[in-house]
Amino acid sequence: MNIINEHISFGDRRLVGQEKAKHQIERILLSDRLAHSYLITGPDGSGKTAFSLALAEVVNGVNHLTDLKDLTISKKSSWFTHPDIHVFIPLPSTVGSDELQSRLELLAKDPYEIVDFTLRPALNDAESSKNRRAFYPIDYYHNEIRPKSVYKPNEGRRTVIVLTNVDTMRKETANAFLKLLEEPSGNILFILTASQPDQLLPTIISRCQQIRLHPLSKYEVAEGLINHDGVDKNDAELLARLSGGNYSTCRFLDIETLQQIRNESVEFLRFSYTQDVPELLNLINNWNKNLNKENQIALCNTLEQLLRDITVYRETENESLITNIDQLDVIKKFCTSMTEARLEEMIDNIQQLKGLLYQNVQFKYIGTALSLRFTRLMRGLDPAIDSESSWKHLPALIN
């Protein structure tokens, strides 16, 4: 019997965007040829965890994230209370069972909630910058994950094991998990997510069917904010423009803070160009002190979008293509003064900066290094320190 029929829309109650991926999952479920493992990949904030949970629910007939209508076979309210659905997230080296449970409870209330220990070190302190690198240690696998794989379904069709961010697996854990993937029981379904699948063992990837999620468009993000978060249309459109396709993170952003960030981003470019060191250091230190990680990422997205607008206008002079249309005068002035600016390299530097923020590097260090690189790139010059020797920035930052 098919798990769903042609009248069911996958994740229709909560999933944001990703129509192509939704249709792919619907075709898989309609085919009645469910594989034993799926790998859902895509950038941060694209909805990988939400998709995984929706798939786990549909397979076991839970009427929650998808309206299953008469195909509901479970009386459970969601994946969180279903005995055959087991969800795991990467853990830091020290974590209490109550803390992990609290995060799963949050995820049960909202599948787009940020529960990753690296991105959100403390649930009760939005400003916390404590370094909590999370991964799948081998004892976590042996004591918690593997035992669930031998369970037979209690009331569902499959025993479903959801592993988020499997690209954080330690080598020994990945090798042990591979053996489980190679010899799965007929009643188990693994659903894995990864933002960086290139970090996975190729043999793990080869044993999974892949479902690729794309960055959400600003229209999809805005629609999600309006429909699911009750955000005003104008505010939602602003958040969406600065989201970088990350719906999960932009819900944590404050509109007033964002407006201030936009204005200060322009100042950052001006101070970098004029080499106004006191103003730059003051601005960067304030960002480091007053912005949490979500807002620091939003700052990077704001800078990136501003540079993209400058790039587009410099090449086309077409105002209709500008995202920050209210900043058009600023964009025109930058185009006039930065005729030789290497804008694509500046954007690449910002993207690298975001990667370092996710690794918990303090903003004051990478922000200062970024301004030093921008000073020369805005004049069409090579950076004083090439990208392969970025460690050479360190003496200037600590002296």
C-alpha cells in the first residue's frame, strides 16, 4: 500500500519553499519503493531538519507537519511522541540529558527552531558566545544511536532514525556507522542531513539516496515569516532581503537592530576605504560586543547584498535590479568612487568570514582582518596579505 496518495502534499502544514524537493519526496512515497537511507543536503537555514522530520512522520502515518487526511495511521501528535521515530543531533563534549531533551522539545514545537549547540550554545541566553563545538563521538553512537537501530517498529511502518548534521561525525564514528548502513534491517529507515556533504565518507554518500535543498528565495523566506511567524509584510520583506536564504536564523533578528546594521554596514565600507582606523575599531568592537551570532551573520549578509547591488549597478545602471533600492544614492556614490574595486573578491571574503563565525572565531579579529583586505581591494590592489597566508594578520590584531 502506498504511504501517501496523489491528493497529499508533503509538508503542506509547515515546510517553507523547496517545491522541487517536496515533489521529489512525494514521488518517492507514491512509488512505494522507500529506500533504507536518505541524505538531505543543502545550505544552513534551507529546511533540512524540517524536511527530515516531515518525512519521518509521513512514513509512520503521523498527521502533523503534513495533512495526511484519511491516511493517518498513528494517534501520536508528532514525531516527538512516536515510539518508532528517534532524532539525534550533534553533541558538545559535555552536555546534560535534560539540556538535550529541552532542545528536542523546542524542535517538536517548531521544526525550524535553532537547536544546534554550535549556533546556539545556550537556550536561555541569546547573547552567549560560549564555544560549544558539537559532533557525533563514538560513545554517543554505541550507547544511543546503534541500540535504536535494532528496534522493531512498535506501531509504525519503519523504525526511523534521524541524524542531523552528520557531516560533523568523527572519523571513527563514521566508519562504525558505515557498517550499519551496509547491512540495514528491512524495517529501518535512516534520514541524514548535511550542510557540507563533501565532509562525509564517499561510501556513506553512495549508500543514500540524496535529496538536495536549495537556498530559499527572499520571496519564500518572506512568505514563511508572514504565514508562520506572524511578521508584518514590510518587516518580513526586509528580513528576507537580509536573510541570505536562511529562514531559521532570520526569525531571531530584531528589525530595529537590522536597520542599525544596514546603516553601519555603509559606514564600515566608508571607513575601510578612507582608512579611518579609530572609527573602524570602534565599530568592529561594538559589533563584537553587542551583536549575537545571528545578528553578526545578518551583518555579513547585509554587507554582501550591498556589494552585490554595487556590482549590479556598476555593470548595468539598472535601478530595477537593485535590492536595497532605498540605498540607491549610496550605491551610486560607491560606484563613482570605487571604479577599480574588486567586488567579487570582497564578496568572497565576506563568505569566508561567515564560515569562521560558524567556527566560533571572535568577530573582532576577522572583522579587523576584513577591513584591512577591503582597504586595498576597494582600490583594485592585491591585499597586503594573500588569502593563503591569512594567519599573518594575527600580529596586527593583537599588538
